[in-house]
Amino acid sequence: MPKSNESAAEKEQLMSVMTHLRDVKVIKDKTLDQVDPMKQAIMLMKKHQVKMEEDFLVTLETSKSQLKEVSEKALGPVKESILPLQNQEAQNIKGRLARFGIVVQEFRIKFDNHVPKHITESSPELILSAYE
């Protein structure tokens, strides 16, 4: 776990942890989304009196609750520990975005002031001469 996100290595480590958290969440969600269709298939087989050696509905529900429990035990503390770093990085990104917006605005103003608006004919030479 990174202690801060000041250096590039620490930022990379934070991003890696966040990627792993996302991957686990996506896999957990996809797996949980498959539970209901499996439950419906088991109920359909029971309706048609297909013999089963064990009660798969109980097994399925147990697996579902175990998956939720394990993912929360594993991810909960990690999420909590990186939350301040995530918030700090979000603020850093907002600052970089604001500075980029200023650079873009300055470019627009400079472009507007130097664009040759009175010329009816254009050529690369005329355009370049406007910036000299």
C-alpha cells in the first residue's frame, strides 16, 4: 500500500491497487449476475423432476453469500486505507485540468489576436507571416 502519492512510483502503486479493486468488483458483479439464471435453471430442473444428488439451490445461495462476504472482507480495509490517497489524487487531477484549461484559454486568445481576419486570399506564407 502506498503511504502517499507524491512520487511517480507511489502514484503507479496507487493506480495498480485501484485497478485490482476494480477488477475484483467487476468479477464479483459478473458472478453475482449469473446466480439468478443458474437459480432459474435449477428450479426448472426441479419442476421437471430431474434427480440431483445435492440441493444446488442451497449450494448456490451459500456460494453467493460467501463471495459477498469474502470480497467485502478483502476489499473493505483496502478501500478505506487508499481513500485519502484517492481523494488527494483527484484534487491533483482537478488542479492539472484547471491549469490545462488556462493554457487552452491563453492559446485561444493568442490565436484570436493573431489570425489574419482581413485577408480574402490565403496561402501558407501569409498565415506564417501573421505569426512573425
